[in-house]
Amino acid sequence: MNGRRGPVPYARFVPSDIPVLTSTPARADHAVRAAGRALARLGRSDLGGHLVLTAGHDGPSGDPAAQERAVARAVERALRRRPPGPPVRGAPAAPAPPD
């Protein structure tokens, strides 16, 4: 035995401006909560997104801690690649420079 509890989990996160978190498989509640915690830790709890969980060819991982680490890495990777969003509608414009 190599000490592993199951297949190595892999997660991919696609961020969205709509603040709802979804996942494939649909009932991955632990992983969805982990994505929410990762977004909050990064100061982006205003975002949502879709989380895709896989684990090699052996099916989903049975190790919740490993899955949570994979989810956190996926959220961090996705936010590093995501360009900053447009200004919020209704936000005040920058003041004009003095004459």
C-alpha cells in the first residue's frame, strides 16, 4: 500500500460574476463549500462559479482534505488568470483633475 486513501483529486474552477457556486458532480457539497471559503479568503466572495471535480480514472476521491486542497488550488489558479472586472455600475466616476 502506498499510503494514499484513494485517487488523487483534481478540480477545475470557472469563475462567474453571478454569485452562485455549482459543481459537477452535482452533489459535491463539501467541495462547493471549500470553493466558497477559498473565494472569501482571497477577498472575492462576490464571485460565483462552476467547479468540476475529477480524480484520474478511478472515480472521485474519498479524501475530503485532499479534495479541499485541490479546490483551493483551482480557485486560486482561476482567479490569477481572470482579468480584473469592469467598474461596478452606478459607482461614482473618478474626479476630474483640477484646472
